Amino acid sequence: MFFSKFAKAVACLALVVGALQVAIGFGVATETFGPYEQALARYAPGAANSGVVITRGIYAMLFAIGLGTLAEISISLRKVRGTEL
């Protein structure tokens, strides 16, 4: 049961981080945070462009959705089998 709850917590954290990365990517792309090159260097160091940041965020969110789904399935199976701790 520990792993199911841990996976659920990691999924929530990954979803938040992914959403923040997408928001930062769009903020840099629309120059909300300042000039493009300076904002990219400040908010996304090492990224080639804002599209890379958005893509990383979307991948993190997809990972979070998959992991959260698996954690929910695991928790539901434990409840159905009656092995809930």
C-alpha cells in the first residue's frame, strides 16, 4: 500500500511541475516575463527554445496522468479484494 500512496503523491507532484513548465514555456514564448532571450535564460536555463520547455511540461503531465491512473487502479484493487490496511 505504501507504493500506491507514494505513486499517487509523485503523480500529483509531477502534474504540478508539468503544468508550471507549460505555463513558463508559454510565458516565455509570449514575452510575458520580458524579452525572449533573457526570459528563456532566466526561467528555463539550458533549453534551446520555449517549445522545448512546453514539450517537457506536456511529457511530465502525461507521465503524471499515467502514474496516477496506475496508482488509482492499485488502490481500487486493494479495496475490492479487502486487503486495505
